[in-house]
Amino acid sequence: MALVAGAAPAAVLAATGSKSKTTTTTTTKPKTTTTTTTTTTRPKTTTTTTTTTTTTTKPTLIGGTVVLGATKTAVVPPTCVPNSGCFVVLTRVTAIPTIRDGVAYPTKVKVAGSLVALTLGLAKITKTATQTPHQLIAGLDASFGGTTQASVTVLKPGPGKNTTRFYSVVAQSPSFHLQPYLGYIVQFPLATPIPVLPGEIVALTVPTWAPLISYNLPLKSFAYRQSRKTNCPNTGHFDNAQLTIGQGTEYKCDYPGSRLEYNVTEIATPPPPTVYVH
């Protein structure tokens, strides 16, 4: 809606009292419009903006976690390869991976620290045409001296030339009972962290049996060795596991194309920075 301001021009009437001719004169007062213009000058306003830029530098991590044995292939529960038997069970030995995904000695310690956890991939025991899983497990228990178990063993190479593959035990964790975890990937925390030094090898000891071998893998990319000297094509007839601190033996039984499904978590000892406030 538009609002209109003002009124129409006023009419002025002039009249006489004689009989003379009456003349009526109409005078129209011209409308006078006065326009007042007020000019207001706004003072110029200057606004100054100050921007403060803060550069955030990510702090440097000293120490940290190392997973010994970790390569591009993750730990998995082994499975039986069709029409090839089922060679997933490791029995009564200590074993070390010598190559995994093309990485030589992936469980070799590179920095000082402490071992804090063991991760295992354990195959599921399933029925056969003649036996139930319970019967199969009971048979393995009877054949290899008890229920399925494994522990972490720290080995020191030598003395002697590398061709002898000689290793001595410098530390070992308690054994873990594995039967409830068959068919799973399981991580066990170590109740007492195990100190390790560069150059040592973190092995896996199986005093009885454990289904944790993947096989039929590329021969040049995967291999492991057992703590045995002879009769390598067959299951060991004696207890070859290294269970005593200071015990040494040769690892002459080599198994290309196979992978031990384990790795070990280490927390590295943090070295002091080269420059710090005393």
C-alpha cells in the first residue's frame, strides 16, 4: 500500500450585495512545495582485523609399539588345503620364521624393549568321516603329551657360524592353554613383560601341539625352522621344544612354503632425546 500526503488546493469565493452583475472570481492559490534537503555525511570508519596464526607441531613419539613378525599378510587361523592332507599342527618344538612375505627373520628384535603380548591364529578342529572334533583333539592330546599349548621364547644366536643355525634360550613366558580358542585369532597379554635386546629372535615354543601352520605358500616368500637336527620330513619322536633357560640347539629342519601364524607385541624402550633440559 502507498500512503499519499497533502490535500486538494483551497477554493476562495467573492460575493456582493447589489443587483449589479455578480462576478464570481475564482482564484486558485498555487501550491507551494518547499523541499528541504539535509545532507548527512557519515564519518569514515576504518576497521582493523588482526589475525594470529598458531603453528601446531605434532610432538615426536619416543619409544612406541613394535609388532615383531608383522608383514603385509595378517595373522589368520590356518585352513586345510583340499586333497593335500592337513599339515597345520606344530608339535613339541620351538620354531622361528626365517622368511615371511619375503622379509627375512621378521621376529628379529631391532630395538631394545619389552615383549607384552602374543597373538596366535589357531585352526579350527572339525570332524572327519570317522571322528568327531572331540575325538580328534583327544587323540592329539594323547599323541603329543597333553592339551594344546604355546609360549614365547627369546633366543640368542650363536656361538658359531650362522650355517650351524645355533640358538640359545635367554627368556621364556609361561605356556598358554589354547583349546578354548581353536578357530580364532587370539591375543594373550604377558603377565610379566620380557626384556629383549637387538639381535635376539622371538620364537614360538609348543611343548605339546598347536594348529597354527599355514602351508602350500610360495616357497621363496615363506619358510620357518624347527629346533631339530634330523628326521625333518617326519613328526619328531622326542620332545625337541626348548624349555630351559640357557639351553642351546641347532635349527636344521627347514620348511619352505609354510608360515607360523603368530606375532609378538613389543614396547620399545624410549631413548632420551639428544637435547633436553637437565
